[in-house]
Amino acid sequence: MYTETQWDLEVDVVCLGAEGGVLAAGIVAANAGFDVYVGISESTAGGDLATPLGYRGGDGQTTRHLAGFDYAFTAGVRPHGLWPVRAVEEVTPPRFHRRGVIEPFFGAALEQWAYRCAAAPHGVVYDRVTKRQMTQIRSSTKGEKVEAAIVGSVELGPALPPLSLSRWLRAQAAEADLVPDADVRLNRLVFEDNAIAGALIETRDGQLAVRARENLIVGVGRPAHDHLHPLVSATNQVSVNVCLVSKAASRFGELEIVTAAGDDNSVVFLDAPEAELQLTG
């Protein structure tokens, strides 16, 4: 099906939804040289993909598309209380020259991963699993293969101020010259040949038609639980990467703190209201 939508804006990557995942995805794309549109929805918690988009229904094709992700959000997985921390063997920049490598498909594992990301403090859902600026890494404990895109690096240590990753993401977005539209709402997705071509978005200045040439990424999360995400510190000085982590062939991802093997044991969370340290699990 061909659409004659008159686009107000054409970019490579469109990021919509809950703030944490949206900013992380936008930063990764912008740092890779892509044109990015970032729209942050009003902070509301919900049990499906439509909620972080502020979508209220009314378009059959959009409703059916978003409903295809309901299985992950209705699995009854409890929301994470802390930022996920993962120790890996190595994190290197993606090598775009590699072609033709297809990972084995493990449906059950991908389903469990989708449940995890849907309940994550800051997760994302990709429209396409290609061109995500990710490289393959292996967890140092279980040997699990995942894919990661580095949002940025952070120094942690007992002599350094504890870090608010939410505030850090906003600062990183500003450095990448990303100026998000706030309080946006999805009116409907626009499809061409049964694939997402872009979105009609309600903004403070009216409706905006944005074409996504490469990817459309939805930020998901649990804003109502944001007070449970404490500041991050470490018992020894360590350098960690803040990454969007996914699995090959999965549309779901989550924001994680990625460390070298052994450094994960140094990462601690400081609960700001009670000023108590808790070791990560």
C-alpha cells in the first residue's frame, strides 16, 4: 500500500515514548551520524506498547500493530527495582563491514527477553533489528551472547559524586544536540507496503508528520517507579559503559550498566532518600 502523506519532517531515526529509552536511542543514533527526531511522551505507567506513546486508538492498522507486542507487557513480570548491571568480556565499536552473518533463532529465549525488557526501568522496542549501531558481546558469567550499543562511558568511584543516570542521559542528549519535543502523543503510525514509514504525532505546536527512513524506536518504562532508581556509585574507581542491550533478531532492548568482568561487584546503588548503599544483584 502506498501512502501520499505529506511529510513535515524526514529523518533517519524517530524515537518516541518514555524518556530514558528515547534519549538513549536518540543519542546512539545521533553519535552514529543519523538524523534523529526525539519526542518524549507524558510520564504514565501502563501495560502495553500504546501507553508510553500516548496512543488513544482510532486507527485500525496502528492498533493492530501495537497489539502485536501485548504478550510481553502482560506476562506478569515484576518491574526491575535497580538499573541492570552486566559484566562482559569486551565491548568494542560495531563493525559494519561484516555481512551475511545470521544468528541462530531461539524463540523461547527471545520471548523471555521480551518479558524482561517490557518490565525494565528503561527499555525500547525497535521497528527494525538492523542498523541499531550494535556490536555482539558475551556476558562473562553465563557466556550469554547479546548485542550492545554504547550510549556513553561513566567514571564511578567512592571519591566521585554518585551519579543520576537520568540526569546524565539528559546531559548526553544536549551534547549530541538533541532537542526533544516534550509531551507528545502518537496519533497514528503511517505504513507503506505494510511497513512503518513514519508517524503522525501530536505536539504542543500541532500535528507533525515525521518520516523514519531507517528505524522507529519506542521508549518504554515504568515512570511511576522512577523513585526506586537510586544513584549509582562504586566501591572502587571503575569505568562503565551505559548501553542499550538487545539480542539478535529481537525488537526489544533495555538500558544497562555494562562493566568489565569483576567490576560489576564494585557497582553500588545509593538510595538518595535514605542514604543507604545496596549491592547489586
